[in-house]
Amino acid sequence: MTFRRKDLVRRCLGSLALAGDDVSLNVFVVDNASGDSTAETVAREFPHVVLTVNDENRGFARATNQAIRAGSAPYVLVLNPDARIGPGTLGPLLGLLEAQPGVAAVGPLLLTEDGTPDHAAKRSFPTVRGALSHFSGLDRAFPSLRQYADSDLSAGETDAINGAFMLVRREALEAVGLFDEGYWMYMEDLDLCRRFWEEGWKVRFDPSAIAWHDKGGSAGPLRSPRLNLAFHYGMYRFYRRWEAPRRPLLANLAVYAGIYTKLAVSMVWGALARLVRRAQ
């Protein structure tokens, strides 16, 4: 799925071309109405790519599902345009899926552009405690409180992997369904992994394979109001589906109030930050 940032898209597709020396790839790109020359650049420089250009920005889940439905290979690589892989990235992960038929999805170690490990490559499902410690910053001061992103980057089973790079078994997708299109952006990867586990599939993390992720590269340093809304709605939707049914009403109301309070604060903070950037 692409939305502008043709520089990142070009780099991502170039890395896939190098990976083709190891495995056979059919590459599908869905452009979410970028409105610039992104789609034209893909068509011109990567003629082997199957390109679909939407007439509107349909968000991550819908656009990615379009690409998944267009293919038929037994394994599906979901790769963000702000991510890239190396020549040896896919082989170990495909080998793991071949050897372990009960595994629905596997993710690699993700490195940021400065070489720092992205701990969100191996994730726990969000909880109220985890969200509070994450958004308050306490989990950075006290790693023992960290729940959302795992500081232990050893190989093994994990709740969820990052949607920036997911190698997924098509059979598992057909069993549980594709990405939930009720999420416009954010949280859809966690929701899919949760459905895998609920239906008896496993999700694994394998740091022997490495990919790179320019975190926030597609969205930019500041979330737009639309992305801010999508992020907080994703939190609400995930909680409502997976946590709210087993919690008392008052607890749920408190969580919803917390989400909307955080949304309001984020909107105000974002607006002020944009004013400061324009004034500089």
C-alpha cells in the first residue's frame, strides 16, 4: 500500500528486486490516490509490479486486502513502503513456515535506519496497564512495565508482529479472514494476530532475519488529524472487540474516556506543533 513518498516506495521495491535472487516474488502495489507522481514512478521504474491505483485513500487494511486478493501464492508478504529487506531476509522465514505448518505468520528483527532494534517488532497485545505505562512514558524509565513492545528480542512465539513486515500463510488468512477493514489505519496487525491465536494458529518472531523500518516515514514526523483519529479509533475498536466483553461497564467507560481524552490532547498538541514548525 502506498500513499505518496515515492522515495520510500522506490527504495522498498528496489529491495524486493534484490530479494528476488533468493525467492520468486509476485509484487502487488496498491496506490491510495497519492495524487502526485508515485504511481507513475512505480509503473515506469518497476514494470514487473502489478499496480492498482485507487480513486481515494482507502487506508491500510482495505488497500492491503486488495493486494492479497489479487495474488494466489501460498505465502503473503505484507511490507510497508517505509520498510525494506535484504537479500537474505525471506529465506529463513519461508523455511520456518514450511517446517511449522501451525504457524500463521512470522516477523523478522526490524532495525530503524540508525541500526537500533525496533522493539515493536515483537509485541504483546495491548492491555490497560500496558497502555498507561506506554503513553505515560513509564515503560521507558522502568522496562519491567513494558508490555506493548517486547524488550526480549529472542526467537519464539509472540502475541503479535509488526504490520510493517508480516510474512503470512495464505491458508491461515483464508481461515480467519483478511485485515479487518473497520480499521482505517493502525491496530489492524494486532487484530489479525489476535484472530490467529483465537483460531489455534501461532505467530512467531525470528531475529535471524533482518529488515529495516523507517518508522513514521510514510506518515511523517507529525500525525495528521485524520491519522490521529484513526490511531485512537483503532485503540477503541481493538479494546471494544477483545477486552470490553469481559470487563464491567464502569471499567469500559473509564477506558473509553481515557482514549478520547488522549485523542483530544494529541489533537491540541499536534496543532501547536504544526504552528511552531510553520513559524520556524
